[in-house]
Amino acid sequence: MDARQLKIEAARAALAHVTDGMRLGIGTGSTAEEFVRLLAEKVATGMTVIGVPTSERTAALCSELGVPLTTLDETPELDLTIDGADEIDPELTLIKGGGGALLREKIVAAASARMIVIADRSKLVETLGAFPLPIEVNRFGRRATEIAVAAAAAELGLSGPITLRMTGGQPFVTDGGHFILDASFGRIPNTRALSNALHAIPGVVEHGLFIGLASVAVVAGANGIETVHAPR
Ligand SMILES: O=C(CO)[C@H](O)[C@H](O)COP(=O)(O)O
């Protein structure tokens, strides 16, 4: 099965958790997009759901395919969010933000009673950090924030290149109008400590460590679907 088919299978398995009338958080990325396509088919045949998209990109796809949308201000409590991830550890702590939507993704996941992560097996890791950690920062003082991030990480024994995400020769700008720093710290055994340290830096808007948000991961591999539950 090719990579796209695995994403479709994970999305299809997660769709089984969606029931009529649900208020859904809808993720961002290529796996989440497969979920939107399958959800749109259900909507076309009569399922009634309302979705809060986690990015302008997802909003555009939902609108194109006829998935009804609302805003988090209109619907501030959601039943379920379904989203992809860049890395998933055994506790279901995640690295997210490869697609640059981590701020809205985290706000939406936190407003949801449950979050299901959909992915192929390549996203499962023992320890997070091979994937560079996205850190969304205010544009103002970006260099100073970068220095503060490096210093905070060093206090925790973490180091490595921190690069400003670029696209088409320009800094990548998030839906919220911020920049993203990608921090290649390598293995991050102390995710909670790093999360706290990053949140203490004024220029950091949010980071891509999702701790205690995902309740289930639906993971597709060559041998089928594996469902991983977060420890209670
Ligand atoms: O966090 C994300 C976007 O900000 C995505 O969920 C993550 O990058 C995974 O994307 P994909 O499903 O394309 O591998």
C-alpha cells in the first residue's frame, strides 16, 4: 500500500468515530485532507456535522467539498477533533506544525472533548524530536526570541540549529500572521519541561508539542489499522 493509501485508511478508520450531529475540529495536512474528503462523502449522503477548520487551507477544502463550517467563537465546545501529526510517541504526546497550523490546531484540540490523531506508521516514534519542533513566534523581535529559545533549551540540555521557516524565498507566515522557527534539538525526553520553558518566553506564541491532548491514535500500516490509546 502506498503512503497516500495508508493516510486514507487511517482517515477512514477515524471516520467511524464520527456520529450524526457532532461538532468537529478538522485538522490540517495531507492526512487530515483525506479525512475531509471522506467526511464530505458522508455529508453528501445525509450525515449532519458541523466543523471548525484548523487552517484557511482546510477551510477552503471543506467549503469546496460541501462540509458545513462554523467558527470556534460560534461553537466554542467541540465533541471531537481529528488531525494528523508529524510524530507520535507512546504516550500520545505529539509534534505538530509541519504544515504551519499548530496554533489553531492546538486551540481547536483543547476545545474538544476528544482528539483522534490519524497517521501512517512512519509517524510513530519512541522519543519525539527527529522531526524539527515548530515554534510559532511573533514577528516582532524574532531574533531575540530565537536566542531566548536556544538559551531555554540549553538549560534543559537540548541544542541544535533553529531555523526560520521559509517559503518561496520569504519567511513562512502562519494564518495568525506569525513566523515559525523549526528547532532541530534531536531527542526531546523532557517534553513537559521544554513546553513550560518555551511558554515562558514572551515572543513565543505557541509550540508544536501537544501534551495530553490526543486520546487515541489511529495508525495505518502494512498490516492494517492499529489503535493506540493515551495512558489515563
Ligand atoms: O501539524 C500539522 C499541520 O500543522 C499536520 O497535522 C502534520 O504536519 C502532519 O501532516 P501530514 O498529514 O501531511 O503528514
